[in-house]
Amino acid sequence: EVQLLESGGGLVQPGGSLRLSCAASGFTFSSYAMSWVRQAPGEGLAWVSSISSSGGSTYYADSVKGRFTSSRDNSKNTLYLQMNSLRAEDTAVYYCAKTPTIAILVGNWFDSWGQGTLVTVSS
Amino acid sequence: QSVLTQPPSVSGAPGQRVTISCAGSSSNIGAGYDVHWYQQLPGTAPKLLIYGNINRPSGVPDRFSGSKSGTSVSLAITGLQAEDEADYYCQSYDSRLTGWVFGGGTKLTVL
């Protein structure tokens, strides 16, 4: 059974930084692209970033480009999201999600999701 | 405002059939990109419901079905059950934004 467990969320001041982690199990982590999707309180889903299975390719939503960095450690079966220069509008539950392919493809979907970790940006 | 447009809410009585539409534009659904659907039960993470427009992952009841005709995409739920009460989201790719996009979500109420 695929399991994804996010951690690292919390309260941070505007302009601050936070690193989220997503520990994966139940599948061959190094064989699948992974993504981050967020959901602001009471709002819908928004794609944040995707990373290929090797980590060699990354993509970001315009709203986080230049501030967020996705990475992965396939030896530890762990996905990361480094978030810098945080803004109030980054407040959301952040989900890590597995995609069904090695590469990042335009037709990708998110076939397994973690339970999410809440990031609150406030002074 | 979401790139993909869904009705904010739909409702139906137990046993009835409901449909949820997802409208896009020439840079996403109209460009031929596949649409996928997710169910989010209250207080839980989203769950994949339909992928590649019409395909159900294993374990998803056949009461749920997806369709795509041209630029028209929809999710149908037949034999409504109380446990179907949830938020439903469509998702696709947008070539103008060069990223993956979601609809704003539709809240299904089982009367």
C-alpha cells in the first residue's frame, strides 16, 4: 500500500523559510515523479511543483517560482519542498502526491496523496 | 478564479444520478489534454476518482464515470449514497500557464 507522510509544517513569519518533507513507502519511490499540491483554508486545490523520478527535472507554478525548490533523496525515499520568502498567501495545507510516471508528463495525474501538513504564514 | 470552471454545488437524493461539469479553454481541455477527477471527503486528503477522462482506478465503484466530448467534460455519479457527499475537483494541464490546473471544486450534497 502506498503511504505518503508529510511533515515540517508550522507557523512562520512573512519572509521566513520552511522545509517540508514527505516520507514515501509501499512503492519504488525512485521510479516515480512526485508533486506538491496545496489547499488554502476553505479553498480549492492548487498545483505547486513537480519533480521527475531522478530529480533532474523540476517544474513550478508561477506563484512560487524563484521562492520554492523541490528536491528528493531517493536513498531515503523522501521528497522535500524548500520554501523561502514566505508570504501570507502561501498559507495552506501542503500535500505531496505521487504521479504514475517516471517523467513529468503533461497528461499526469496524482494517484496517491499524503494527509497533508499545514503551513501558516503570519506575524 | 480557477482556470477550469465547475459549478460550486450540486445536490441529489439518495439513489439519483448527478453530473458535475468541468469547462476549460483552448489552452487546456480544448487543446486535448486529459482530464482527471478527485474526491475529497470532509477533513481528508483528495483521492483519485477518474484518470484519463474515463478510467477508474481499482477500488473506485462503477457508480462513478467520466466522459469527454470535444471540450465538454463531466463526472457522473449514479445511485447516490450518503457517503458520496464530498468536494469533487477536475484537473488538467494548461499550455499557456505551463502547469497543472484544477477546477474550483464542486460540493455534492446528498439530500
